[in-house]
Amino acid sequence: MRRIALTGGIGSGKSTVADLLARRGAIVIDADQIAREVVAVGTPGLTAVINRFGRDLLAADGSLDRPALARLVFADRAALADLNAIVHPLVGARSAELMARVPDGGVAVYDVPLLVENGTVSGWDEVVVVQAPMALRLSRLRGRGLPEDEARNRMARQAGDEQRRQAATILVDNDGTLEELAARVDAAWPQISGETPTSA
Ligand code: ATP
């Protein structure tokens, strides 16, 4: 089984690349989705978060009030460290479980926005980093309804492009059309999947 990490800054096109890889047969494991699942209603993860941060962080329906939690940890580094200490091991365990289910010969792609930030850059067969110029990222995010100041705020809290580039074994530039992106993913597929490129 191939173990591939996929990362990129917000608005780089990482999810689009994940979809393209899934179409090529990769099994995509979404770290953000797992991070939501491990603190869903009724989970030990949610209990741990509420024990640490209080019931004020529960929404009316008993689920975690994510915007309130985000505000809290944004303003308090110790709170963020505590939250990470609860959530990261749960995400790690669940993603390892999902990875273990990928059949022999399969390609597992771990889609993880904060790979570099969380210090998990080693132990992969390949680290795919999607990159795009800042202006393009901002305009794509605007197209998705995210105001520019909020997008810039989130970027400021992520690792910089250079830091991500240093972690990459495969760089995918997303500075053109979706068709160009798909062609670049196709070109990278032999290395990602570990196939020897074949001549036609
Ligand atoms: P986030 O970190 O916010 O999840 P992301 O890096 O996963 O972002 P995507 O969701 O893949 O980025 O892309 C952001 C937006 O830009 C989406 O609406 C996507 O359809 C669009 N997009 C991505 N690549 C291109 C491209 N080459 N041409 C036009 N639109 C694109």
C-alpha cells in the first residue's frame, strides 16, 4: 500500500486534487472530516472537550459549537494546545484505522490541510503539496463565498508556502485551468501510485 500525504494552503486546490486522485483510484482519507467525527455528539472526544472547556461550548442541539471553540482557542494558546492534545491522538488513531483498511496495492491519500503545522511530514511515501499564487487563491475563495479579510486571516494562521514546499516530494502547481490541473495530476500519478511510468 502507498501512503501519500496531500496538503496545501487554504484555497490552493487541495480538495480538487483529492477528487482527481480519487478518480484515479486512490482512497482519500479526509483529516478535516475525521476531526469533526471524533468530536461528534455522543463521542468520548466531545466529552473530553466539554470537560476541559465547559458546557458553554455546546450548541442548543448538544453538538459542539465550533465557531465558539474557534474563537476561544484563537485567543488563548494554552487552550489551543489543550484542544490539540485531545483531538490529535483521536484523529491519528482513526486515520490509522482507515489507512489499515486500504487493500494491498492500493493508494491511500491522507488529505491533511495542517500537515506541516502539525509536524507530521515524515513517514510518507510521497508528500504532495498543491500550490497556487496568493491572488488566485483569494479570488477562488471569494468565488466560494469567503470574504478576503477572513481568507487572509486564515492564511496568516497557516504555515507559509515556503515551509510547505520544503516538505513536498511532489509539487502540483494550480495556477491554470482545471483541465491543466487534471493534466498535472495525471502526470504525477505514476510517482504517486508507485507505478513505473510506461511508454505508450
Ligand atoms: P480549503 O483549504 O479551503 O478546503 P482547498 O485548497 O481544498 O481549499 P479547493 O476547495 O480545491 O481548495 O479549491 C478552492 C476553490 O477554487 C474551489 O471552489 C475550486 O472549485 C476552485 N478551483 C480550484 N482549482 C481551480 C482551477 N484550477 N481553476 C478554477 N477554479 C479552481
